Amino acid sequence: MTQRAVDGGSLLKVYVGVDPEGRRHREADTVRRAAHRGLSVPEVLATGMCDAGSWSVFRMLPGVPCGVRTNRAIEEYIDHVVGLTDKLHRSSPELTPGSGWSGEGRSPAPQHQFLLDQLSPRCRKRSWWAALAEALQPLESHPVVYLHGDLKPEHLLVDDYQLSVVDWEASARGPAVVDYADVVFHLVRDLLYGGVKPGRVPIDLMTRLPFSGPVLAWRLLLWLDRRRPQDIDLVAVRDVHQLAAEDHAPTAYASLAGAVSALRAAGVPR
Ligand SMILES: Nc1ncnc2c1ncn2[C@@H]1O[C@H](COP(=O)(O)OP(=O)(O)O)[C@@H](O)[C@H]1O
Ligand SMILES: [Mg+2]
């Protein structure tokens, strides 16, 4: 939940839902590290926990969120994603996969395990689990980089001079394709839920981004897993297998659009 101050200079965020303290600390720590790396991010003016919950106050940044209403706007958004990830996705040999940007003191999990661990335990019993786990194994050879973890148009603020990036609560360390899968997934889902027909999703505009079929399949399942408890069983198992085996981005994005459209028709909330 966010609320702007009346003078427009700051924004209060109250962390509600899952692990509010973890998200508050993660976001405050990552924005500090991201500022050191030269990214324009919201400064934390104050942060704490009280009876009403966990909260932070951020300095307001200039700019307006990216949009996806026209193909031109989508192209500009993808340009900004490429510019941002050029700076963001730096790797270093000591970096290990995990949540947040500081991994000290924790035993590292393999890259594929870090992704699988984000799905709830009920997913292990699904018929697609073993194939997904196997398809994600090659991520071990990808460099571990700093991830934003929730890239979408409303988190990229643009003005005449710079690009600013907000909402770092899901920041992580892992393979770069996780951030790109997020961009494509949010774009496809939001266009379809906004009423665009699956055949009209501008797939060609997204093929500039690095791609992984297994990570896209994982991203779709992560979304479903976080909807209503029974929604995970509405996905067609053959769609999961097909996406996870796909190594051609345009075909994968078309299958993703088909799958999300079917799930929307089956009543899955956005
Ligand atoms: N520091 C900021 N300056 C300007 N706008 C912001 C700032 N932080 C957030 N916003 C705007 O408010 C929206 C909600 O903030 P966000 O951090 O994404 O909270 P939530 O966790 O509720 O998604 C963002 O999508 C962005 O458009
Ligand atoms: Mg947000």
C-alpha cells in the first residue's frame, strides 16, 4: 500500500501480506546498493515497524511510468529495459543465487533450485514438476547477476533526463533471464487482461530480449501458484511441457499468450 505526501515530496509504503519485515529490509538494502552502482532509485528517508505494520518513506522521483497502450510505447519501454539491464545485470565471481542483493552468511542454492524454491510445496506433486526441474538445470552455466525481480512498466519512471526505477522488494541474485521473463510475462498478461486478442500481442517487439523457455514456463507457474489455491490445476500440462522445451522466442511468446488467454477465460484473476 502506498500513499503520497500532500507536498508530493515523499511516498509512504506499508508492507502488507507475505513477510513484510523481510520485504522492507530487502528493499531498503537494495536501493542503497543500487544507488552506489549509479542507478536512479528512491532514497529511503525513514523506515521502521510499528503496531500498524512495517513501513518505509521514500523520496519521490521525477518522471512518469512507462506505458504499453501503443506499439510505440511498448518499443520505448523495451528500450528502457535494455538500457537498465545493461547497467544492472553485472556479475561477479563471488555472487551466489538468492533473495536480495546481499547474500552473506547463507549457504547458496543452485540457480534452478532458487527458482523452484519460490513455488509452493503443492507444486511438487504436479505432473509437470519433474520436467520443469530438469529443463531449468542448464541455468547452472548462466552467470549470477543482480536482478530487479519485478520489472514492469509502472516500475520504470521516465523524464527528459533519466530513467528511475522503483519497487525493489523482490530484488534477487540469479540468472539475467529471470528479469527478462518477468518483462515478457507482465507485458503479455497485462495486454491480454486489458482485452487484446492473443494474435494481436506484438511479439516481434519483445524478441530483442534474451530468452529462456524453461524460465518463462516457471514464471507462468509462479503467477498461477500465487492466485487462488485451485488455479494451478487450470494450466494445460502440455502447455507447460511445450513452453519448457521451447528454444525459439517468437513461438514461445505465442504459446504463452495462448496459455494466459485460456487461463483468463477459465476465470483466473489477473
Ligand atoms: N519514489 C517514487 N517516486 C515516484 N513514484 C513512485 C515512487 N515509488 C513508487 N512510485 C509509484 O507508485 C507505484 C507503487 O509503488 P511500489 O513501490 O511499486 O509499491 P507496491 O509494492 O504497492 O507495488 C509505483 O508503481 C510507481 O509508479
Ligand atoms: Mg509495485
